[in-house]
Amino acid sequence: MPKNKMRVAFFGVWPEMKEYLRSKMSGFHCSINDGKIDLKKIDPKTDILAVFVDSQVDKEVFEKLPRLKFITVLSTGYDNVDVNIAKKKKIPVCNVPSYGENTVAEHAMALLLGLTRKLFLSVKRVKESVYDFHGLRGVDLKEKTIGVIGTGRIGAHLIKMAKGFEMNVLGYDPFPNKELAKKLNFKYASLNELLSNSDFISLHVPLLPSTLHMINKKNINKIKKGAYIINTARGGLIEPEALLKALESEQIAGAGLDVLEDEGFVQEEEKIISGKVNALQIKTNLMNNIIIDHPNTIVTPHNAFNSSEALQRIINVTVDNIKSFVKGEIKNDVTAPKQKAKKK
């Protein structure tokens, strides 16, 4: 550890986890905040920045923190960080690659079951003193096909769960894992094949330029009519207007969403009123609100990660990322060049 304590600024730390985090950060000068980055309050002498997904680390943040040496996100996704600027400044950006494969997969399955068995409508009806099952008929999962887009840790866990429901599984991934497919007994398909042959579709890929609106106006009509779509990854994977039209035409029977594109505007609608947004963002916010109110959707507030066990794992890995960096070892660096797999 350097003689002078390194200054670490945390943003987006859950209040109930603050003391646990502080107990693990002895030897550092820590600022632990449960809100998003506030440039008026952050110390310009900050050496290390740790943020949750709702804090944008953009050009303005980098300019405010001239001594910044290291960034770690309290999540798997890191699209809230301008990685290109970080690379130019040679600032490593690290993530938590594995904390909630079961946690997020369980939430995805909960959304799927909630839709197919009309749980939200059923509970709402009973709470309104109407004890009647008519109009609440569901569908079985057994022997249906689920298409899992992205067969990494979370996707693989969902596949295991789907097999427990006696479902058939199609997988799509730009880097197919043939050993996993053999072990879990599922087949890989092209994206179009998966869309047209799946009764249920679940998204488990990061938001990258190549995956932005991977479900869009051009391909959403290729989805099997009456299919259900689940998204617990990133809102930008689905074009909101395309999804809304597909719901209205009943091309898609239902959507279970834990994420929305530009969901920050749903959370803080005063941003729309402030006028500091463009026409596309206003349109997206309108689409999001209509999707939320649609009778065939269940939308949760980016909550898939949120279990007691997962939060502790996030803190543990984040602290390890920081301490390893200080010791000269960089773990979970998303800016490091990817090594190509060796051909067998």
C-alpha cells in the first residue's frame, strides 16, 4: 500500500452495504455515496472511482478528476463508462464479471412465469376483491422452446433452469460454446432461426455497438407469432418502438422487462421537463411509458441483480479489484485486448 492513502470515491452503494464496504477498505481514504456521481461534491484528487450502472462516467467526469488512475464498476455491464476515453488515458476499467448468474437468471424466469401464468393480473384481481379465474388462462412451459440470446454465465444458468421445466432450448451467441451445448443438451442457431422458432426469448448479452437494437423493426416480425420476450440485460438491446408495435399487433404475446432504453428518464422525469434532452430521447421516454402501462407487460425497476447474496458478492469483487490494482495486478479489466481462442 502506498504511503499516502489512495482516495477512492464510491457511488451507487446501497445504504445497507455501506458499513460492510467500509470494513473492507481500511487503509484507503474513502467517500461512500448511495447516489449517482455528483461533480459538485466529488473530490478532484480522487485516484480510484467505483460506480454503479446509474452513474455516467463521461468526458466531464474525466476532466473533473485529473488524478484518476482506475475505474471499477459495481456491475457486469460497463456501458455507463466511456471506455474509449479511459483507454486513451490508459485508465483500466474493471467490472464484476460473475456475481449474479443465478440471481439474474432467477429474475428472468420469474418474469417469464409471471407473464405466462398472468400472476400480476391474478393478484391484482384478488386484491380488488374479485375472486374469479375467468380470463386468466396461462400457458405451459413444458415442451416449449426458449431461445437464449447470449450463453455466458447468466444465459447458461437460465438454460439449466429451463431444462428443469422440460423445455427445449435454442442458443445464439457470436462465440458458441460447443462444450456447454453438449453438457446442457441444447442447440445453437442463427439469430433469425432462434427468433422464428422460439416460444420464449430471453436476452443475456452486453450492450455494445454491435448489439444496440439487436431486436428491431427489421427483425421483430421474424419472431414466432405469440412468443414472449424477456430482457434482464440492457434496455438498448430492444428498439422500444418496434416492441410496442409488436405488442399492439400481438406478434409478441407479452414482454417481461427489467430494463428499458434510457431508463434514467423514467426514473427522473424532471429531466424531460428540463428540456436538456433531444427529440429521440423524448420519443423513447414516451414509448417506455406506454410499454409500462401495456396490459401484456411486466416491468421491474432494474432489479434483477438485487439479492442480498449478490450485493455482497459485488462488494467483495469490487474491493478485490481495487486492492489488486494497488498491488500492481489488474483483475477483470474490460479494456484489455481480448485473446483469441486457440483452435483445437
